[in-house]
Amino acid sequence: MSRHPRAKEWELRLYIAGKTQRAVTAFENLQRICEEHLAGSYQIEIIDLLETPKLAKGDQIVAVPTLVRRLPEPVRKIIGDLSNTERVLVGLDIRPRGRTVTSGESHAGSHE
């Protein structure tokens, strides 16, 4: 039995504060990661805290950009522009911690 949810079960929220370069980069990185690793089984909701600041309280957002994985549970959060692909994959529990990159996988754009 797979430990990953079935199609359409990954619910992700990306909290930003305006359309800054860091917010755009985070969204582009998130889209790329989702297409490569969760193709067809995810939803991304972008929440701009400049437009709806009250939404930050529900997910206890203290910095932006912040990615929140709402489903599958448990909720997980990653702060930053999501440029470190390996860290995002481990943080979202898509890839187990400590797994090495094999041929065909890339760290393109990965910076801490």
C-alpha cells in the first residue's frame, strides 16, 4: 500500500505578501516540484496576505513566503522560496529524509 495519497489529495497553500520576486520564485519552484513529483494529484492555493491578512492566523503564518501542506495530514510548513528541491521534497514528506539523488533527478535551482 502506498503511503502517498491518491490523485487530488495534496492540498497546498502558498502564503505570500504581494507579488515580490521571492513570491514569484516560490510559486514557480512549487509548480515545478508538484509537476515533477505529484503530477495530477495536487491543488495549489495562493494566499496574498496583503489582500487577506486575517488568513495568516489560521495557519499561524509568521514569515512569507510560506508553503503549508494541509492534506495529507499532518500539516507541514516550509518557509522560503522553495529553491532547495530536496529540502521541499523531504519537508512535504514526498521523499524520505536521507535518500540520495539518482541519475535522472536534478537539483537544478537548488540553493539554500
